[in-house]
Amino acid sequence: MSKIKPQPGIMDIELYQGGATHVEGVSNVVKLSSNENPFGPSPAAIKAYEAGARSLHRYPSSDHAELRAAIASVYSLDGDRIICGAGSDEIIAFLCQAYAGKGDEVIHTEHGFAMYAISARAAGAKPVEVKEQSRVTDVDAILAACTNKTKLVFIANPNNPTGTMIALSEVERLAAGIPEQAILVLDGAYAEYVEEYDGGAALVDARENVVMTRTFSKIYGLGALRVGWGYAPKAIIDVLNRVRGPFNLSDAGLRAALAAVQDQAYVNQCREANAKWRDWLSHALAAHGVPSDVSLANFILARFGSDEEAGACDAYLQSQGLIVRRVKGYKLPKALRITVGDEASCRQIAHAVGQFKGGAR
Ligand SMILES: *Cc1c(COP(=O)(O)O)cnc(C)c1O
């Protein structure tokens, strides 16, 4: 036996399963498996990205001052309390690395995002899964699961893959009720899709134990470039900056994100199109006997009668060139998560699900 061994916890990590991108033998697929913006990024972001091609030999900014100032201005936040990461995944990893280790507990919910448990284990800590109530975050259950070892509590609001959301008053109750050594992390990957919602930013301002994470991968359509950010009390930002690599963001990512955040007209357009077609799609599927919870995000969680039926529908959709996401790994074996695409993709999905339900296989 080799004496070379990884740190405890590492071999317990289950590899992250990304959304599929192609189907054997089918060209022209419609990818609705990763909650990407079907319209792509703002044209201004693409232009800014291209403008960087002449300075690839230069290291990028290490303090991200320009991007942080732009985010601060658009979202009315304090730029000194923003940290940028290679996707919000990296902010999640920084939090675990800096605040959780051997013997510590990191809480996530039953159908919560996979990266919380992965990053907790990578830091040597123990992920603790808490039940949801019919696919909705259950604040009382989380509070009951807290111990003197709890260091981080992760919730996504709206949540992925359920699409459901809890009220800010509930989030406040959670922040006030967790033990004093713990931090509440509000993952706002889909916050821009919710009208009149600050992602919990005011709560970050009001308290010392709340952190908000955000991303450029979803409504901003820049998943390829890996840009995310966090908003936290100054003391926590000072800690996270110590574990952050100096050049964790690429110049291309910084340029594109800066232009993207400054084009809020485009963001509003994407939010409106998403809301319209999300509601259309959920009604169309319900009419075919496939219900879903009210989603506040850019996807819906379509529920089938059984594990087998969900699998069969997934296979049928694939045969039609439509790629959606099975969410067995999220303890939802009877469901398929379907990203809200453009009008044409929504109509295609509804048509195909109707055919499947009508007996086509
Ligand atoms: C997509 C997603 C993210 C964003 O990840 P990035 O690393 O920023 O691309 C974070 N949290 C949740 C819940 C997500 O669904």
C-alpha cells in the first residue's frame, strides 16, 4: 500500500456531475441542462472580451478594483466588502477553507447545491444535510440541526434544483437563530431573476454573520469565463482575501463582467423573457400532467410519477435533441430540471413532453 495519501475527507468527495452537452448520434441539440442564459451575454460583454485579445501577455488586476466598484455602484453596495472569485464556486470554497476544518460541521439542505458538501469535505469538515419541507428550505429544521460545531450554513435562495424560495423574514430568523460561531451563506446565483430582491444584501449590511454570494454565470450569461463575487462584513472579507490567489480572475473575465454589469437594460430584458416563458412552460407541462413548484429562477423542476417515468421522459427528450437534467444526485429521482430556454426551446420541450405523455417512446 502506498504511503502517499490525500487528506481525510478528500476520497469521500463525490465528483460533481455537470449538465450533459451532447447526445450520441444527434446533432443540433438544445441544451437545457445547466441553467445558462439562452440569449448569451450582453453584446457589450462580448465586445469587451474581444478587446482583451491584444494584451494577453499582461497579468490581470489582482484587486479587481474596477469590477468591484462597478458592482457596488449597480447594486448599491460597499465595494470594500466585495470579493471576486473564479465563479461563486470559488467563494464557497474560500468560505469552507477559511472557516471550517476537521471536527467542524457545514450545514446544507436536502436538495441543496452539490458544491457545499464538496467544498466542506475538501476543507476536512463534515457536511450535515437537513431535510426540506416539500422541496422548500425549512428554517426550523436547520436551527434544530445546529450544534456548537456548526461553522457554516449554506442556503441558496432561490434554491437549485427546486426553484423555490423562502421569504426574507425567514432568512432573517435563520440568521438570528444560528449559533454565534456560525456564518449564514446566502447563495444568490439566481437572485437577478427575482423581481425586487436584493439577494439578502441588506441583511449582510445589518449583521456580522451573513455572507451573500453571486455569479456572472446565470443571468449575465458568462459561465465560460468563471466570474462570481461575495458580499460580506469587512472582517470576513479580510479573512477570505488571505486565502484568495492574487490572480484568481482572468483579464478576459474581468473585462466581460465589467461590461455585463453595466448593461442592466439587457439584464432586465432577460429577466422579463425568463419570467414569461417560465410561466408559460410550467403551465404547458401541467396541462400534460407534469406538475412543478412555483419557480423563481430560470428553470423548473418537472415532477413525474416515478423514477422510471422521469428516466423514460429524459430518454425521449434526448432522442428529440433536448437535453435536460436528471436530479437523482439531488435526491429528486422522479424529477427533471429543465432550464427555461428561448420561446422556440420552450415550445419544443412542451411539445415533446406532451408526445411522451401521450404514449410516444
Ligand atoms: C450555478 C450556481 C452557482 C454558480 O456557480 P459559478 O461558480 O458562479 O458558475 C452557485 N450556486 C448555485 C446554487 C448555482 O446553481
